[in-house]
Amino acid sequence: MNRALRRHHEQRMKDRFYDKQRKNPFWGNTGPKAAGVYANHKCVCSCAMCGNPRRHFGERSMQEKRAGWR
């Protein structure tokens, strides 16, 4: 993938982030740094709703639940 395409996709994801902010003003972190983080991995925070359920609630992963592990 060349540099121009990578920059295009990064800007596209940042635009998507800003569009979500316009639609919901209470969405959370709103700075340009948050747009860059969202462009890289689509997660702005690591709260209990967005983060890993094992870390926050001690739950098993979906794969472990399907396998029946305890």
C-alpha cells in the first residue's frame, strides 16, 4: 500500500470520527488526538462499555464461553 492510499484511509477514518461527533455531541473525547486514535483502532476509550470485559467484570471471552471452558 503506498503512502497516498494510507493517508487517504487515515483521513477517511478521521472524517468518520468527526461525523459521529456531529451526530452525537455527548460521544466523549473530542480532540484531534482522539480522532487519530480512532483512525488507528476505532476505540477512543477503555471504559467498561468499550473495554475488555475480562478486565472489568472478570467474564470469560466469547471463545471460552462457546468451548465451555471454566
